[in-house]
Amino acid sequence: MFACNPELGVFRREDPSSPIAKAIFTYHGVRVGVLMDGGQSPREGLVCGISTQAHDLGNGDGSPILAGDPNSARGAIGRMVLFGFPMYFMKDPQAYQLMRTAFAYVNASPTLPAYAP
């Protein structure tokens, strides 16, 4: 199910054989308690980062979105990466790597015009 619509075939997307959204990052935090000596965080393992492939709003014909074909990308939403946590909780190298990877993924979206950087 995506966007509260159980019929995924109505969504135009760049890869119909893959989910529109997928988990790319899960929470791993400190243990419970002021001294961090208690049990595991109740948020441990929860999804806090997802990537979405390029897709439309589910009102299309389900045909694929093709890179280099501006007509096939019309009305589509480009790739997105969403993080549900503040980056300042991460160590700098980890945050930089995550953001570089996210940018590279989004920058390769088939919805971007050919002249985009």
C-alpha cells in the first residue's frame, strides 16, 4: 500500500517491479535512563529514513516513467529521500555520507531535465 491506495498498479513509477518507498535508515540510539544503563530504546529499529522512486499521484495509467523522456515524466514527483530525525544527533562523517548518498540518489531522478546538474 502507498498513499493509502492498495492498488499500486495505478501509480506510474520508474521501476514498477520495486516498491515506491523503501526504508533506508533505522533508528539506533542510546539505552534508556539518565545514565544510559537501562533497557534498549523503545525507538530502536524504527524506520526513520525512506527513499521514494519517481512516481505520480496514482491517477495515471501505470505506465513507467522513463529517463530522458520528458513526456513520460509529466505530472510525476521526482525521487525523494526523507529523514525523520535531526542530523545533529549524528556524527559528522556519518551525516555527510548519508546526505551525499541521498543527494546522488535524488539527482539521478528520471524526472530531472537533461540539462540539470
